[in-house]
Amino acid sequence: MEVLIVSRMFLVIDALETLFSNKIEGYNFRGIKNLREVKDIDLSKVEFMLIHAESDVMDEIALIKNDSNNIKILIFDKNSNKNMILRSMKNGIEGYITDVPEKEELVYIIKTVLKGKKHYDTELLQDVIYSKDEDKLDILTYREKEVLEKVKEGFSNKDIAKKLYITEHTIKKHVTSILSKLNMKNRKDLIIYTKNMNYKIEI
């Protein structure tokens, strides 16, 4: 099976190739500069991807995960992006790290992910869990925030549809998406959640 490393820095690719050769046996190694090159690769042969993310490429990563769920993905993002780690968890990405001070620690993390287990940067994860409610809403789209604000005000889907000039069916889809992203079960949970906020939802 193949290991695919995505990084525009050849030093990163070379270092990881050496690491795999010396510490993790049984894999063919391949390096590419960006995610656009993935379209030319037979992903059915790829078991593990390590993606050196220097910007928010979560949409592209989520598509890869959706199309090839068997691939185990580890994201290295030195920017410590809260939104990225939240979306990584939401999209079933196996790992998200921001810093690896020791080589042996990286080997351990890679082997953990290869076994199908999850590994997320502990410090950033705690920061996300204990962050303010308004930070958690960053994963919502502009339209979803509009809908959530109306839900907070107690409007029905039908009323919200009229106010935003879109169909009731579309509102239902937005509410379902909001519930999923905020990990809530029903509309009542959403209303309680938003009523406990002491600020206006920024849209």
C-alpha cells in the first residue's frame, strides 16, 4: 500500500520519506506538492495521507475522505486553526497535529492513525472545547447563522423562509446542517443553546 505526503516543501517530503523508510516498513512512499495533484493518483492504493496544510484546505480534504473513506488522513497545520480541527473531527479525519517536537512522537502518532485510531492536538482540542460559544459558531455558513438567529427569536421554519425569501425546504436543510455541526439533537436544544448566549449572533 502507498503513503501519500502532500507538502509544497521538498524538505518535509524528504524528511518524511526517510522517517517511513527507517521507522515504518511495508509502505511505498509518494510525495506531491498540492492536493490538486491527487486527481492523477489511484487512491484505491493509498492507505495513509499526511497533509502539510498551510491554508484552510478542509473542503478538498473532506472530498477526498468522502470519496475514499478507507484512507487514513493526518493533517499537520502549524497555524493551530480551531476551525480546521473542528471540521477535521466533523469530517472523520483521523488526525490533526500542530507541532511535533520529537521524531519518535511523530512515529507513534502515525502508527496510531494507521491502526484506525484518532489523534488530535490535545492543547488545541482543549482550547476548542472550552472556547466561547461565539467561536464555536465559526463553523456555520453566513446563511446558517442567519437561520440560527431567526430560530433564536422563536420563528418557525415557514416564518423564517418568508423573512429570508427562500423555500421552507431549504430552511429545513439549513436547520439540519446547524444541528449536525453543533452536535445537537433537535430544535429545542438549539433554542436553549442560543437563549443562553449573551450576545447577538454575528452574520
